[in-house]
Amino acid sequence: MADSSFDVVSKIDSMEVENAVNQARKEVEQRYDFKGVGADISLNDKAILIKANTEERANAVLDVLQSKFVKRGLSLKALDSGEPYASGKEYRIESKLKEGIDQATAKKLNKLIRDEGPKSVKSQVQGDELRVSSKSRDDLQAAIALLKDADVEVALQFVNFR
């Protein structure tokens, strides 16, 4: 019998991110507590820029954005938000979108599978993803459950299960 396998990846749906940012922008424009504070959210290539005239308002806009991420089914682990900083008369928060599994995290996941996973499961790093294979599909399901419970800094998805 051939080996079964799946890939562990960290990808974000750019359309969902765009929708979440647009929904957050509409809510910020319409809410009374954001009137006259210069609150704004903008999305460029792989970053989201939040602007407001006070640090508290900038954090409140970030909170609105995070709630929209959750409602759209996006993981907050994919959003790497910095601290508010002053830029002229306004405060800004830059949030980067994290995509892909870096080498250190891939090694950590690889070690976790090797140490705590079923013995028949093998894993290898392939670029910014991790390929996990085994003869038993039940062992692969156990490996997925193990990785879902793992405490890592990136959002994990499991694709190409065959």
C-alpha cells in the first residue's frame, strides 16, 4: 500500500483579508465614537496601516479589525500587529500579514511529530511547508490532532490529504 500524506501550510486568503479590512473601515466610518478622530484603515500589499489621532483610538480600531478577522474565519495568528507609534499629529499601528512557515517553526513542528507523534509518521520540510507521510491514515489523523494542539506563532492549515 502506498504512503498517505498531507501538507502543513500557513496561508491566508487575500480576498477574506480584503473583505475584513473593508468591513472594519465601514464600521469605523459609521460608529459615533470614531467621529472626528481621524480613524482610518488601509490595506497595501502585505500590511495593514491603522491611523487615529490618539493611541487609545488606534487600539480601538485595531480591536474592530481583529473582530472582523475572527468573523471572517481568519486566524489572528496571521496578523502581526506592532505597538502604536506617533507620526506627526497621529498615531499609527502597522500590522503585517504572516504567511508561510519559517525554518525555525518547521523544525519545531518536525521535532514535535518525531517525539510525540505516532512512530510510523515521517515529516520533512519543503520550502515554507511541511510534508507529513505515513502508511496509516489513522496515524496521520493523530498527527493532525497533535499539530492543532501545538503552540506555534503561525496559523496552520492541513491540505492535500491523500
